[in-house]
Amino acid sequence: MRDVTANPATTVVVVTWRGAGHITACLDALAAQTRPHRTLVVDNASADGTAALLAAHPSHPQVIRLPRNTGYAGALAVALEQVRSPLMAWLNDDAEPAPDWLATLEDTLDKAPLAAAATSRLVRPDGTTQSAGVRLTADGHGADVTEPTGEVFGFCGGAALLRTDALRGVHGVPADFFCYYEDTDTAWRLRLAGWDVVAAPDARVRHAHGVSSELGSPRFHRWNERNRLLMLLRCAPREAAVNQLVRFAVLTAVLPLRGRPAAPNFRFGLRCRVLAEVVLRLPATLRTRRRIARHAALGRGAVWEAWAGL
């Protein structure tokens, strides 16, 4: 029998950036877990005292300090190179998992051998559910599910558990996404490879949500819109991907005729920047699309028909 104390099944990866105000609470919650694990913190070049807090924490987490901010996706990609355990958990630095969180996730995957990932229930400070999984909308957005029924399309990257070999088998985390949609893109590739994703609603995590990224800001919308389009170009059926890119471009073109928009994601300049970034990344994105197809066990259309709009 494997010695879970000496060789725990899971490495919990916490990505932080300017996390001095909340990283201690996250590490305290990890130290209180009922299941042994390793903790690996990737510090995205924080300059607010985070490094000192990590060094002083009694749990003595392993720390990788990066020379620049690579975003959530970039930091996870770096961490994956260091993970040697069978399972890898993703955890936001503003999240506080319940003591049985990891045990519940590990047990969920043990009972679902065809699943590559299990997603937690992320709960806002007011007690309402932020996410218990991700669904794929009819136009290709990833949207949070609050009441899962078992299997879900994807996982919320703020708190999830993945099989390390499965993640490596689909070429890991899209580091150049920086942040947002790296989880749904990963779920797409896992599903194309024939894996399932399951919900573990009893694996509860209190989540402040958006502490580092200013939800609703122009920067948030730029990353969100850009990465959704890149994800579709990488993973979705050709018709669906092209349709969404054209719709985005056409709506952008007519915006100046509609007057001043209220929402940041409908600002002409921001959307033009999104389109420019997508076009610049298009050659690499299409190469990745071909690579994904070569290793796929299922057709893009089959995954889309099974999940889009449900």
C-alpha cells in the first residue's frame, strides 16, 4: 500500500500575484486539510510582501518565484513542469477550501476512472454558489453552473483536481492565455481526448473572486473575449469557431454607429485590440488546432453537439 504521508497523491498548486492580503488564509486552509498533499505556490513576481509571508508560513510550502507576472495560465504551466504526483490541484490564492475539500475531490476521481478532472463548489463570501462546474453555451462561452447533476462540460480553474498524466497528455495549460478560459480550453482538449469531467459539489471552497483581476475591468474583458475566441479556434468545430469570430468582428465594426456603449466589452478600441491579438496569434493557434486533432479520440462536432447549449 502506498504511504500517502510520504508520497501524497496530490500537489496543490496555488498561483499568487500581490496576494499579501489573502495568501495566508489560503495556506492556513490548506494546512488544515484532512488528506496529505504537497503545496506548491507560484509567485508571479509579487512586490507587496507576499514572498516574506510565504517564507514565514508554518506549512513551509514549496515556492517558485517568477521574474515577471505570467498570469494564472502561465504560472500553472510552469508548475506542471515541477509536479511529480499523480494528481494536480489548481487553487486560487483568494480561495479557502474546507478541511475535507481535497479528500472529497480525490475520492470523486477515484470513483470516476474515466474522468480527468473534478471541479469544486466555489462559494462567495455571502454563501451563494459562484461555480460548481462549467457549461458550454450555444455560442461557445464557458458559463458557470451552480447546481450540477454529476457530469459537467468543464471545471472552474479556481479550485479543481486533475490527473497529471491526462493534463500532460493534452499538452498542458495554454500559458499564453495569461488568464481566463485556460480552464475551459483545457476541458475542451480533455473531452476531445475522450476524458470526462465530473462535479464534486461537496468539495466546498470559500472564494473572494476577482481580487487580482478586477472583474468587469477593460483588462478583464480583453483577456476574456480574446481567449474565448482563441479557445474556439483551437478546439471547436470550424463552422462554430469561424462564425463566432466573424460575429465578433461585425459587431465591432458597427459599434461606432451605435453611440457610446455602456459596457467595457463593447468598447470599440478594446474589441479592436482583441481582434488584433487574435489575428497575430492565428498561425500558432491553427498549428495547435492541427496538433489537437491528431491526438483527439472524439470529433469536435460530437463534443459540440453533446454539450453546446445544454
